[in-house]
Amino acid sequence: AQSVTQLGSHVSVSEGALVLLRCNYSSSVPPYLFWYVQYPNQGLQLLLKYTSAATLVKGINGFEAEFKKSETSFHLTKPSAHMSDAAEYFCAVSDEYGNKLVFGAGTILRVKS
Amino acid sequence: DTAVSQTPKYLVTQMGNDKSIKCEQNLGHDTMYWYKQDSKKFLKIMFSYNNKELIINETVPNRFSPKSPDKAHLNLHINSLELGDSAVYFCASSTPGTGGNYGYTFGSGTRLTVV
């Protein structure tokens, strides 16, 4: 079975500071990993995905994530937070057949001015 | 232009009623899903269909019945609605999954409120 743990249900950063959202996964097969963002009362937007190519994945809006097999991690980072980054972020895992996504519990990112 | 569209966007109904949510995708994807996001924002898969065939049924009460008339549509019918069914329901679709070069696209969600 696959699972995802997101450390920290709430993260608060100042505008211009580094954003780090943590995600650890568990998978008995090579995982495919995703980060989604959800703005209030909206749907899910894909930020980036890891599908066994490069371990450092660049996504939209300046976000990137690094797949570290030894640490079973796929943390999301952004060098400089912007007010518009305030949202909830979900890490998810799937197998290579993509039959379903298993989501973490989500991390709410707050950006302070 | 909408890739995955759900209707209605909001649904308020009384306990005991039966309601349906519709989903359509124009991406040519073979697989469609229903996910439920509860009041704590936790997202969990309910059903998955591949080319009109049920693939995943994640211990969902049988009051919930998905129907896929063709691979571009996946509807969700709910009988005898209960207060606990209040949630946001997301439809999604994906490309075939081998080789890893696939992606999921989500609809904008249907917020169901049972009163």
C-alpha cells in the first residue's frame, strides 16, 4: 500500500522567505509523486510531478521538489515566497499505472507581509 | 475549453433525498475518478473507471453509485443522502498509466451540503 505523510499542517513564512513544505512517502513499488495546490474554494492544480526521470523537478510558479529515495522524501521548495502562494498544498503518490492518487493531509501555507 | 467539468458546482439538499453529480472530460483520457474531500480537507478516492469499466471501489457505501455511459463521462448518484455526505466531490481524469508519463486533471469540485 502507498501512503504520504505531510509534516506540518500549517506553515507560516514571511514574504520573500524560503518556502519548504515536507512530504514523506511510503511505497512498495517505484513511486510517482505529485504536488498539488488548492486555493480557497477552488479545485486542485498540479504544481509538479516526479515520474522517475530527473530527481529535481521544476514546476509552475517557481516551485521545485527533489526526490530523495534514501530519505523517502519529496519536499516542495520555493526560494522566495509571494503573497499569492498562500494556499493549501497536497502531496500525493501513485504507482506507475496511475490507478489512483493517495493524498497527504495537506499543508496550509500562510505568507506574512 | 474546460478540460474536466462538473455540474453542479454547489448542491444543497435535505437528508433522505437522492441527487446526482455529473462529470465530463474532453481530454480523451481513458480513466476517470471520483474523489471526496471532507470537512478537514482530506482527499480520498471513491471510484475509478477505465473506459467505462469499474476499476476501483474504495469501500464506499452502496448508496453511492457511479455510472459511466462512455469514457468521457462519469456521473455520481447518491441515494438517501445523510449529513455525513456533506463534502466537496472532485472528478478527475488521467491518461493511460504505463511508462509514468501521465497526469491527472481535476475538475473544480462540487460542494454538497446536506441539511
